[in-house]
Amino acid sequence: MGLGAGRLFSFLALILVAAAAAAFWFESASTAPGPLEEPATVVVPSGSGLQIIADELRAEGVIDSPMVLLLRARWRGEGHRFKAGEYAFEPGISVDQVIDMMVAGRTVVHRITLPEGWTSAQIAELIAADDVLSGELAAVPPEGSLLPETYHFERDEDRNALVARMTTAMDATLAELWAARADGLPFETPEEALVLASIVEKETGVAAERPHIAGVFVNRLKLGMPLQSDPTVIYAITDGQVLLDRPLSRADLKTDSPYNTYVVRGLPPGPIANPGRDAIAAVLQPMETKDLYFVADGTGGHAFAETLAQHNRNVAAYRALQNQAD
């Protein structure tokens, strides 16, 4: 081998060694634990380019070198696949793990829970107060139109879009349960069932009682008796806008309102709250009972009765407990 060929061979060998060293460094820089020492949340706005994302991650201490992330993402053919959103990065996350997370769009998931029996005005306040959501509600949703449950959403989801999902969930739930309803119920439409479910929801916080209370109200409707539900009086007084911070009075029971079931027979013209799935199911599959009355029993539940005489004894017992407490 001549001198020139030897030098060429050495030069090529040097290039290969350098390339191998660069490849080893590149692989190590991409897979080794990164500099992040504490969990960090980074929000990537929609439309952010890869360079802006890399610079922001470096500024937040998630990665050491924007250039490594840029090169690695392009080498993987994923430089254009990063998704905007809010990301929660764990300490020591590597460049490859960052790319995996952002290409998959594994953003932070937020939650909001609608309590059963809240009015739409209360729910609208809850949604408005969540500073992760964006936009303003166009209006307070119709009473009874939102299904109480936990909803997941990403940062900056529009409040109206979230309400639309809550409405769709209620529509689907009501349709599903209506299709499996018992025979002989004293209402003809899903909307009427929803009205009664809202009353049942407000009458008890004891889940096991819902079918029993529903059965009492179904019996009353069949007999043409007024429902005489205190929560309907409260709704008539407040219109669902505020909480009533005092006991009902005898005068309240005479409130002139189509929602007051002490003065109006049958169902109110609309729901008085947003009932949960279990309350709707209880109304559509009520307990078979002869009971026509119920009153609080002092333990959080209710005492039920078939006759007015039995009911009056239950009322007297409850008032005696109240007097002892006072």
C-alpha cells in the first residue's frame, strides 16, 4: 500500500471513529436523563413551531439543548408532529421521552365535577370560576339539561363546548333510561320524567331512598294528589338562583307559582335542578309501594307511611327529636 493510500485509509478511519463518537453522543444526549429537578408544567400555544417549543423547554429547564431536541425530532421524522397543549414533565425526563409525550399529545387532563341536584345557575358559576377554561358562557343552561358527573378537559377548552358535552351526556342518559322504563308510569315523556327526577334528587341525599321516594310521588300522581314537595317551594321562591338560608314558613307553602307543588297538582312546568343518573333511574323504575307520605326521621333519611295517621305520628316523632336537639 502506498503512502497516499495509507493516509487516505487513516483519514477515512478517523472519519468513521468521529462519526461513531458523534452517533454515540447523539444517542446518549437523547436518551440520558435530562436536567429537570422538579416537576414542571409547560403550556405550548397552538401554532408554535419546533424552534419555539425547543427554546421554551430549555427556558423551563426541561432540556439542556434546544439543538439536540431539534435534531432528534427531525432525525425521527417527527419534527412536524408536536401537539400544542399543557404538559406536565417529570424530573429527569429525557429528550426522547419529551418527544414521545408531545408527539402523542399526552397533555394535562383537568377535571370538573357537577354535584347531583345543583341548579344550572350554580353549575354556571362553577364553570365560570374555573380559570383553566376559556371563553364566556353564552347563557345559563336550561334547568335540568346538564348531567351531573365528572368531566375531563384540557386547558383552554371553551366553556360553551364543555356545556355542550354535559348536555349531550344528559340527553343520552335520559334516552337510555327512558327506553328501559317500567310500565304504567304517570307521565308520557322523558322531559316529564326528568322533572320528577329533579324533585327526587332534591328530596334526599340517601341514594338507597331514591326509588322509594320516587314510588311515593308516582303513587301521588296516579291518585291526583299534590306532590307537596318542599324543594319545589324553595325553587319557586329563589328561581334556582340563590340558596335559601332559612327554613320554609307556612306562608312560603302558599307561594303563587307553577313550581309550588303545594298549590299546584301534578308536575311543575320544568325541572328544579339537574338530577343525576340514579335519580332518573329511580323515577323510571320506582319502588312498588303503597306509601303516600314521608318525612325526615332525624338520621338523614326518611320515615315512610301509607296513611295520613301514620304520617302524622312520624311527623310528631321528628318534631320531638328537633325539640330535644334545641
